[in-house]
Amino acid sequence: MTQQKIALVTGASRGAGAGIARGFGEMGYTVYVTGRTVTPGDARGWDGSVLPGTVAETAQEVTRLGGKGIAVVCDHGDDAQVAALFEQIMAEQGQLDVLVNNAAYMHHQLIQPLPFWEKELDAQKIIDVGLRSAYVASWQAAKIMVPQGSGIIAMTSSFGATCYMHGPAYGAQKAGLDKLAHDMAHDFSGTGVAAVSLWLGPQVTERSKIAVQTNPEQYEGFLEMAENPEFSAHVIDAIDKAVNREELSGQTLIVAEIARELGVTDRGHERPSHRPMLGSPRPKNPAAVY
């Protein structure tokens, strides 16, 4: 294995995934960046405007920031494409140190304040590409990480796992990610591999900037308190190096809180935890039934 850390960030054409990939780039990681966007214009914001960002552009940014970005076009709804992705990583690197499960289907009605039955049925696809896809990628990653005796799998979750946020499909996906990390950590015990689920705070992304413009009352003050997505990459790196790593594995962690505990800042700023307003993660449950 090489000394350089190898990370895979799924769903990183833009948004939080692209920022997390850039954050790993700042730390000198080799980062595999996956997504479906090859040409700008393939994705649109909440107001229908064209969103910037492609897998190639994110990979270039990773390299510019000091890492090595490798773009791989991959539909995480296609298990064969996902299998080929992990085969490529092993063929080129022989190891995988970090998997960030961030890919998720973003329906155009996600943030509309409508009951779920008034949204299109396609809104549930976040469970397919978001929850199921995280299981598939983690399954592939485990087959690499367990034999090498090291690695960390991180899920990008949110407070929507326990509070009402964007409707039941979104909430079920986030709650499911938390449970995946919890149960995977049980199976990983003693292997050197860790799994965590991270409740990201509000993120500065292309979509969030549009949301602020299209729903100014709902998102008043959003950008002032929002986290830069690169912050989460530095937090994941710190968790992986933490002396209490084994204890943290299986937990759902609020990024702002664990960052303070581990001495990580967001470009010099501490970010607020939204626990008082939005609720708390469920604690680890030591019970196990086979």
C-alpha cells in the first residue's frame, strides 16, 4: 500500500460532495470523484436554472488544491458501474482508505413545502440512490478495507434523520444512513475499519444559494451560519486519526460538535450545532441479535 491516503467521494460533481472532495485535496489525498455530470447543464437548481459542476471539474480542483483528483463517471443506481469503480481503484491504487457515501437523488420538489402525496412519486428515488447506493458502495469498500485492516466509511446525513425535513423520503434516507453506519460498525469491530454517520449543518452549495434566492423567508440568515463542505472532509480525517476512533465508530455525529471536540475549525470558525432546535442523534445501542 502507498503512504498517500486514497479516498472515494460519491456524488461529487457539485454540492457537498464536491466540497468534501476538495477538502481531502487540501490534505493531499488522492480522491476518486464520482458523479453523472459530464457536461455543465445536465443538472438544474430548484428554480430550474443550470447548475455548474462536473466530475472532471471537481477532480481538477482537488489536484489544484494539492491532492490528486481522479474523475470517474458513475451512476450509483447501477451496481455494475459501482463494481467497476472499485475494481478500478484497486487496480490503480491497491488500497482504499476513505469512502464518503454522499451520492443522492435530488428531486426538483425536494424543498417544496408539500405533503408527500402531492409530490411526484419519483421523490422516493432518494431511497434508491442515497440509501441503497450507500449500502452497495460500503459492501464493495468493506471487501477492500477489512483485508487491509484499515479504513473509514462516512455517511453524509442530517438532522432530517430525526426531525421532519423535506418530507418522509428524505427523512427515511437519512435515518437509514445512520443505521447503516451503526450496524456496519458492529460488524467491523476488531477489523480496523470504522463507520460513522455525520449530521452536516447547512452547507454552502450551488443549490443552497439558489434556495436562499427562491425562498428568502425560509432561508433567512442561512449563509451566515452555513458550513463550507470542505470542513466535513477535515472532520472525517480527524475522526480517522482520533485516539477514541473505535468509540466513535458506529455513532451518528454532529459535524459542528465533533469538530470542536477534535480541534477542527471551518476556515478558522467554529460552526453552531443545531441540536437545541432540531434534535439529537440516537445513541449507539449495544444490544445485538443474530
